[in-house]
Amino acid sequence: MKIILGDNSIHRLKGFGFVKFHLDSSESVLLDDVIYVSGLKKNLVSIFALEDKGMRVAFIRGKVLTWPMESPMRDAFTLRSRIEGIYEPMEDLC
């Protein structure tokens, strides 16, 4: 399979798996059914995919917040923060 990005570049799909990444709060989040695409220099998280996994997502005051749909917003955690006009890429995947 191949993935076509917004700039019309084409990248090969290498596989599916899971990733665990560290949040600003020092907590970790595990995402499954993640697509590995060779050639990408930065990691991307799909808001659509988070919603499909039962998460709510909000962009508030330069932060991306997410929390389980069945939980109140007070349970939200910061997924990413905006730096210099963009939400920093997911470089800390492990």
C-alpha cells in the first residue's frame, strides 16, 4: 500500500502496530492500529483516529487536549502544545 500526503508525495506503508508516547505531564499513552509509513520525518496523530478510538479532542489556548468520551473534561490531558505557530510533531514515540 502507498500513502499520498497533502504535498502529493507518495510513501510506502510498511506495517501496522502500536506506539507509546510520553505526554507533557510525564504520563504515557498507548495507541494501537498505528500505521508505519517509511520516509516520513515526523510522526503524525490523526484527530479522526483518536475520535474513532473513543477520545474527545479540543484545541484550547495553544494546547491539544484529549480525554475519553465517557469522562468529564477535567480528566483531559495535554497531548501536544503549540510552538511557533504549529503543534509540535510527535518525536518522542518509543
